[in-house]
Amino acid sequence: MKKVLDQFELFLMCVTVFMIPVHIKITSLSIALLLVTAFLKIENYRSFLKLLSDFKFYLFITPLIVAVLGLLNTECLIAARSQIEIVISLLLFPFIFVSFTNNKIHYKIELVLSFFIVGVLFTYIICWAVALPRFICTGDVNVNKLFYTSFGRIVKGPHHLSYSVLFAIVLLSFSLIGELKLFIRRSRRLTMFKLFSLITLVVFLMQLSSKVTILFFILFAIVFLIYAMSKKKFSIKQLVIISVFFVIVSSVLLSAPTPRARFYNLFKVGLDFANNNSKSQESNSLRFEAINAGLHVIYDNFWFGVGTGDIATEMSNYYKANDVQGAYIQHISPHNQFIRTFAMYGIVGFVLLVMVFVMMLQKAIKTRNLLFGFWTLFMIVLFAVEDMLMIQDGIVYFAFFSSLFLFGDELKNQQRDKELII
């Protein structure tokens, strides 16, 4: 029975991680089945008791705790209930990964991470399957059809999809220098497949044209190449070839009209924020106005916030009172989880959210887990530009991999493959 449950658990984990980039709604069923499977394994109960005595577990789920407490200070109970239903994933995944740590199947972590990469590659095929026929049938040579929303919307918002693409790039990069096992077997053909997949996903990332993800990718690439060179994973010649190749590819793709316009508008609005047009519906202008509105809500509700369900109403009231027409029409949220948490739950909620990342960074440093360190920094950036805990795409993505690092001890004990096959 134990062996059957272990196999079923691994199957469900692979399905869940595969569907994260493909179709997040389907993960609800697999997550529920994973939780049931975890509690069917009697040997897990001792580990669960240990988890319940672990301080980092309670710190990790503080966004859920403050959301529940925020019901005492809210008027819109429908919105509040919806928020709690979304953030409850933070409570489920620690139990799921504690159970998965007790799973006796070899290579389970490698299989899970490999299925995530395959899922991201599969989304690329889906995007092309929809975009290419439309591109051919219209006869429109405008390459914008192969970028941003026009390219990625069949799966999900291009910015949400780009988060998975970037992490898949990171996993492949660590695998190629022997710091992480993927696809179990080692062979020259498999290495070539990883290289091809890495190049493909870099192109995919550029096509999605998510500004913050591309900027973070550039930063990661620089740091990663320096690290690989310091560990003598690449020769100087190989390093130059890789750098030149990715600079050329990135430059060509970013020179296309859509990504070029998006970055131009970002810098234009950012440099002239003081004169921002409040009636504009341009995405960067809307985000800056939303941040400004969120800060005003915080100022008026510093200690206790506005409650779990009232943030949208308070933001709309500010837009209306200050004639911020563009943001009012679009019902723009803060697009910053730190500001949103502060506005909803006050100073205590904000400090607790910051402490979650302090805990993650401390563990990454303590265990010398560079991959975990990158993940934590990446999440900090995403929380600064996205309401990650307000949408299912964000919360499942964050809760799954963060729980893997925090509560799935198997990853840090994974035997590292130090051979790089080129």
C-alpha cells in the first residue's frame, strides 16, 4: 500500500507542476488529491506533528492568518472570502511537501522539476499552434502577432507565463553546470536537448515581452556566467561564445516593435513620473497611479489597514476623488503585494510578509543553496510588481516552489552531478 501511495503521489506532483504553466485551474484537483494522499500515509503523521511545532511553518502561512483576522475589519465579505480561498494554498503545500519528503521513490525531485520544464515547453508549442496559423492566414507581416499578449494569451497573461519560463531557464542553467539533476539520465544527447531547450525558452521569454522578467533574466545571466566562470564550469572561449550568442538573440528579439515600445514607454513614464497623465490608460502610467493610490490608502490606514475585502473599494474611491480616470476605468490594483498587504492589514501584516522573505533568505544562506537564493530574490521582485497572493496563478506558483525549498528537505540532500557533458 505504501509503495502504491508513493507512486500515486509522485504522479500527482508531476501533473501539478506540469499544469502550473499550462492551466492553473486544473491544479486545484491534483492539489486536493495530493493532500488526501498525504494524510492516507500513516507514517507521515509524526512528520506533520513536527511541522506543526516548526516556527517557519507559522511564519510562512502568516498571509493566510492575517487574511482571516482581516475579516474583523472588512465590509465586503464576498471579496474577503474569495481572497481567503486563494491564499489557503499556503497552508496546504507544506503538508504536501513534508509527505513528499517521506516518499521513497528515487529521482522524485528530478522528475518533478523535469516535468515543470516540459510543461513550459508545452505551453510554447500551444502558443505557436495558435499564433502561426493566424499569422499565415492574415498575411500580416507585422511580427507583433508573435509577441506579448497576441502570442501568449491563449495560455494565460504573458507576464504570469513569463515567470514560469524564467524559472525553467534557471533550472536548465543550473543543470548544465552540474548543480542540479534533471531528466535523470546523463548523456551527450540529453545535454544537447537541454541546450536547445534553454535557447528555445530564452526566445520564448523575449516573445512574451514581460519587462520585469526580461530585466531580471539579464541580471541572472550576468551573475550566473560570473559564477560558472569562478567555478571553472566554462572556459573563457565558451563564455565569450555564450555571451555573444545571447546578446545577439536578445537584441534581435527586443528590437521588434512590441517589446521595443514596451521598454520605451517604461523608461519614458518612469523618468517623467511627476508629470504622469492621470487620464492615460497606458499600462506603465496605470501602474504608477495604482502605486500612488495604494500609498495614500496606507497613509490613511497605517495601523490596521482596510481589511481583507475592501482594498478594491478604497482604491476606486481614491481614483474617483482625485480624478484618476484611467485607473478608475480599468479598476487597477496596486500591482505590488507589499503595498497591497500594508494597505489591507496595516504595519503588522507588512512586517510579517517581509519576515517571510527574511526567513527564506536565511535558510538559503544557511544551506548554501544558490538556487533557493535566486528563487527568493526573484519572488521579492515579483511581489514588488505583482499582486502575487491575490491570484491563483501567483499563489500556487509561489507556494509550490517555496514549500519545495522550505519543507521539502530532499532537494538540499540531492546528490549533485558534477560532470558537465558538452
